[in-house]
Amino acid sequence: MKLKSFKKGIHPYEGKALSKDLPIQIMNASATMVFPLSQHIGAPAKAVVAKGDRVLKGQLIAEADGFISSPVYSSVSGTVKSIEKRIVANGIKVDCIVIENDNENEAAEGFGENRNLEDLTDKDIADIITKAGIVGLGGAGFPTGVKLMPKNAQDIDTLIINGSECEPYLTSDYRLMLERGAEIVKGIEAALRLLPNAKAVIGIENNKPDAIKAMEENTASNDKISVCPLKTKYPQGGERQLIFAVTGRKINSKMLPADKNTVVVNTATCYAIYEAVYKNMPLIHKVVTITGEGVHTPCNLDVPLGVSHREMLEAAGGAKENVVKFISGGPMMGMAMSSLDVPVVKTSSSILAFTEDDVAVLPESACIHCGKCMTVCPQQLVPQMLVKAVKSNDFEKFDALGGMECIECGCCSFICPAKIPLTQRFKYGKAKVREMNAEA
């Protein structure tokens, strides 16, 4: 059987062996929990609690403040200590609700109660997913309720479930598929209720044969859900690459997947949908990977949102003394962390601890026009021309060359023998084009 894939891409060191065989462990909440109001694309949530208020586990503490927004819930019971600016993983200060955990674990009324999918209307399901604060857990955090209710819902024929987890080192989605595959399928079944003419396809890279087998077994009785083995290649889990691999359809930066009659959600997002719809549980926890050569005991942890990255690392036995870099997220698209004292949020996926900094091994040198960047770009761009436009501050040319189609996957930076930070410069170029367009 020929595996489906996309054109170009790269094959970085996987690093998954460190944690892939380690079952999910449950981590307890910490004494002080921090909940940023912005944990998603769109408008930050608006606090509905004040200093001194007592809150319960699963209680709404910030409501969505716009169509593209998402509410925030407390993962503990306790008292609101303050609402103040705190630094998050990307180094920016944002408004956060700080809660002192009383360790009583008292839950809000109805939290965790069982529900039957058959007893719910389609509108009930849509409202539950939206009000539960579920966002894309495998990417930038787009509100899932909005994604599953496109204007052309009747035209959507394919719901793609992203089980690729193509970023090196990350194994949390893999463990979810192995350990909670039946629940993921129930979440998919709930999502399909909102897309009446769609069938679901679970895309999984072939470096995860156990996950492919597990999900095939869990979907065997449902003819509307199938598993699609994919070629292991980065960035197979990128939305545009995944859509092309599964359906052969192409989208660009000016389009949404719905424009090609598809919707894409992550496996972890489907598990969150299961908990919201069947268990009356809003999004208050997620599974993350703590790994890297600099971690004493790599693991996959189910953590309550609001704990700090430092406490999460300590739960994994802490870091070795010779760690030179911590990354939040994967090594290709994640962010280097200047501090571990930042909260775990909906879009957190991992802590990676490295004892060597590959990026700093060699200084940047001049482009030798070897063309390697062009041979790996999954968007078929010419990075050496794009970076020349950025360096000359010619952002109109950058745009004309297709710079806005860059998905910031890092393939070009990875392959560049001159060690030019191409992806970072393209991020800057895209930001300048947005500024230019806004002014116009």
C-alpha cells in the first residue's frame, strides 16, 4: 500500500524513543495556579471573577469576549488571589487570573456527570463544545466550536483528524491514541453530528504502527470513520500538508479548509470534545510530553491547566545540570523559553530540555545559493529569494514572491548549510506585510 503524503519536506531526527513507550501519568495541581485570559487565537477572554472570590473546579472564570474567542475554566477549587499581568511561554505579559488552590477539589455543579450523545440535539452539541472552551490543541488554538460550524456545513465531506504528531520528540498524542482511543472516537462521532454529510479520516504517520492498529480497531464498527496511514515526514501534520495528503486538495493562506469542503481537528481536541459532550467537563487539563536528553525521567503527563512549566518539569524528575536550552513545543516550531515560571495553557504541548544547542553550533554565514531550502519547502517557495527581499526591506516583493504562504515550519532553516535563520526572518517579513496592508 502506497502511503499518502505531500511534496518535499524533511526527515529530522525523531527523538520519540525517549518517551513513546511511557504511559500517561496524572499530575496533581500546584499551590498557585495561573490562568491567562488569552489561550487561543482571537480576542482574550473576559474575567467574570474578582480578587477574593472562591471558585470551584470546572467553574467558568473568564467568558468568551467575541465570536473568535474562548472561555477559561478553573482546574482547581480555591480563592482568586489576583488578576494581574504575568509572563507566558512566548515571553509576553498578558492578563492572568491567579488562584490559590485549597486542595479540596470541590467541583462545580454537574461537573463530570455522564450524558448520552443520542439525548442531545445538534445545537446542544455545538453549544457544549463552544462553552467548554475547547480550542485546537495541536496548533495555534483556533476555537473548535467555530471550526465545526462553518457556513457551508452541508458541503463539508471530510473531517480530518490530525494524529500525525510529526514534530520530533512529542509523543502525547500517540499515547492518547493508544490509551484513550475509544474516547477519541466518541469525540469524533459527536463532531460528525455537526457535519451531516462528512466522513472522518484519522491521519497517522507510519512511524506509529501501534496507534494505527489501535485506531483501526476502535473505528471498525463505524463506517463513517476510517484510518489513513501517512508517510513519516515533517511537516506531515501541517494543516495544508495533511489536507493534501488525505484528499489531494490544495489550500493557501487566503483560504480556509472549509473552502475545500474539509475541516481539520487534532486527536487531543477530539478527546476534549468527548469529555465535554459525554462527561460535562470543560477543558481544564491536557496531556503533554516532558522529554529531551536533558530530562532525568522523560514522560507523558496529564496536567491541570494553570500549573507552571517548572513544576511540570520537577514532576518528571527535573532537568540535568548541563541543559543549555528549554523549548515549549516541538523543536521545529516551538519557542525557546527564557523562564520556566510560566503557566501551562490550552496550546502547551511539551517541555524539551536539550544539552546541546544545534542552532548555536555554527555562526550564520553567507548564502551559497545551493538551493537546498527550495528542495524541502512544502509550500513550493524559493526561500533564498524571500530572505533577500526581507534583508533589503522590500516587503512588497516578499509578498509578491509568496512570502505570506510560508507556514513557518522551519524546514528551510533546518536544511540550510549556511545556518541562516530563514524561518525567523520570514516571520518578520509576514508581520511587516500585515502592517503594510493594515496601513493601506
